[in-house]
Amino acid sequence: MQYSIWMDEPTPAEIVRVAIDDLLLVVAKAADDLRTFHAAVSRARIAPLPPFPRATVAVTSSIIKKLQQVDEELREVLIALGLSQSPGA
């Protein structure tokens, strides 16, 4: 984090820039991980499926809900930045 020359504390703008930079890094990593996961599951759909435990079905449901929540929260960030339209919307 870079601090203002005149202060010991970061300015609000500096805090926001660092937060956005951190978010961009995490989102980029998550996007890569999700693409890798998507490719693996897509390949698995073609192959004969092994038994799929009910617990795994519950986990998939939980993952969907969490990703929907993340999507909503990312939209809130876009709105806060004055970017009310996301590219995928």
C-alpha cells in the first residue's frame, strides 16, 4: 500500500484503490479456478457417472447459493463504483 506523502495514514482514495486491486486479484484467481472446474465437470458429464452421493447434491446446491450471493455482492461493488451495468448483465 502506498501512503500519502503528507500523512502517516492512507487517504480514503488510496484505501479504495487497494481494496479494488485486491478484489481484482481474487476475482481473477476465482475466474481461473471456476474455468478449470467447469472444464473438469464438463468432461465428467460425457463419461459414465459414478454414484453421486446425496451429500454431494447438497454441496452443489450450497455452492450455487454462494455463487449467487457473490454475484449479487459484486453487482453492489459495481454500483458503488458508478458502473451499474456489468458486462454480463
